[in-house]
Amino acid sequence: KIADTKNYRDSKRICTWWENKLGSTPLSDLTAISIDQCLDSIDCSGSTKNRYLGALSGCLSHVSKAPYGWIQGNPCRDVPRRREGKARERILTKAEWKKLLKRVDENAKKARSNDIRGQQLPTYLRLAYATGRRRGELLKLRWVDVDLEQGLLYLMDTKSGDDQIVPIDQKMIDFLKQHEQEHHVEGWPFLFRGRLKDKSTDFDEVLREVLPDRKGEVPVMHSLRHTVLTELGEGGATEAQIMAVSGHKSSASVNRYVKKTVEAARAGQAKRRN
């Protein structure tokens, strides 16, 4: 099953490429310069080159530690990372959101019994949209972190470094109660369980198969968070209100969402003066 996943195939392809490039080179002869020259030979984007570098770095880091200790240090750490282009931040339209929910709900009903990602995706997407929280924060949720009686989620070890409490409305509480009945297995701690008992699932791959956007791209998980915060700003939420929802600790991080509201207010004032 693992060999059938896209992530596995990608990793195998990258490692095979490095094997063809450097497989005959003794580990002790590997240098940052030789690795850097290999990366320069790839005709691809900076972000893709960084993925290749990361894959090799992971392998070399592994063999540099006990019980192996085959090399002293990891030469990849001295290879400069390539500049990455700014990712396009997607905002889902209302029509796209409804289409996405309809598609994942239909897929969940037809999903095989072992397709736990497809079955859990509808609840995850609704929770991400309802809370606007980061993907990693939601995937780390355990059942002990969820209080359905009070309608509260306890997020542990967030990106900002502290624990945070997130309220959810009655509609979301009902979804999670249904999710608990269908997917909570005794002894499996995570809200969105994976194939292994001590691992949560990952919805990235299954989401890509569901709904390309109008430009032929796919909405990534962060698109939901970006959409929620943008909608808050356009709806007139203050900076403090947006920060309370998003969990940001810096006002600089949410200014771009407030900006649209300020621009709308100025446009309205200009009409009054006219």
C-alpha cells in the first residue's frame, strides 16, 4: 500500500536520480560543491531543486548518526538553497467551496472501507473552514483535545508557540459528534486517524484528486485558511478579531486581511463626499 502513494513514488524517483548522479562516489568524497553542481544540472524550478536537496540531506543526515557514523557532518548543510517563487495564494469562491463540499461528500459515500482519508475529508474540510486554523494544528488534534459539550478545541503546541482554545459552533459540534461515531477507534488518539495508530492522516494527496480550480490548479489546504481570513476582513472584522480567529501573534501578519476593509471604507467615504 505504501508503495502506491504519490509521496513514495516521488521520493523514490528523487533518490534514484541522486543514485545515478553520485552513486559511484564514496561518501567521504561528497562535498557541498559537488552536490551544488548536481543541482545546477537539473532544469527545474528553485523549489523543486530544494526538494532534491532536502531528500539527499535526509539520507546523509541518517548515515552520519549512530549506529552508522559513516560520515562526519552533512555536506548538504553548506549547499545554498535556491530561491523559490512566491506561491499563489488561492481564495475559494463560494461556488468553488460548495462544489468542493459536494464532491467530497459524494466521494465519502462511495469510498471503500479502507479509504479512511476519503471518508474523513468532508469533516476535516468543514472544520478547517469553520475555524480558519492551520493544517498542522488541526491534524495534530486528539480526541482528548476536543470538548464537544462546551464546543471547544484545545490546540497544543501551535506555530506561535503557545496552547490556544478555539470555539466551534453547534453545526460543527454536530459534525464532529457524527465523525466520532464513525471514525473514533478506542486507543487511536487522533481526531483524523491515519493508517497507523500513532499517526494522523494527511489529506493533501486526496484533495488534489478532487477539484482543480478555474486555472487548472488545485486548492491547497492553506487556501481554506486564507479564504476564511479574507472573508473576515471583507466582512468588517477588526485586526484583533481576525487575530483571535487565526491565532496570529503579530498584527503584521493580519494587516493584509484588514486592508481590504479599510479600502472599502475609504471608497464609501469618497461616495459620500461626492
